[in-house]
Amino acid sequence: MATDLPQAWLAELNDQTALVADPDGRAAVLSEMAYAGHRRKEVDDGDLVDMLELAEAARLWALDESERDLE
């Protein structure tokens, strides 16, 4: 699955520093990139769903990491 996803999107997903700094904003960027790739027919419906799920999982991970940094 992950090897079929756009490399630019994966690079954004893997930017942990940016995710922790702005979990909601980065998740929004990831989601918009996923929808844009789908509109351009670079990703199919299944990949779009996977990308949106990964964006949400990354957001939740980043929120958890942010909370840990405050402890």
C-alpha cells in the first residue's frame, strides 16, 4: 500500500516535527493533498481512503506527542 502512495505526500506524512508543531494544520494539508491527488487521478478511491485514515492517525499521534512534551 504505502509504496503506491505519492512520494510528496509520504514525505509530508513523515515530517514528525511539523506534525507535532501543528497537528490539525498538518492533517488538513495531508487531507487536501490526498483529495488533490484523487482529483488528478493520481490515486484511486482505495488509496484516498487510506491516505485520509493515515492523516487522521498522524494527527492523533501528534496530539499525543504534544501532550507528552507538556508532562
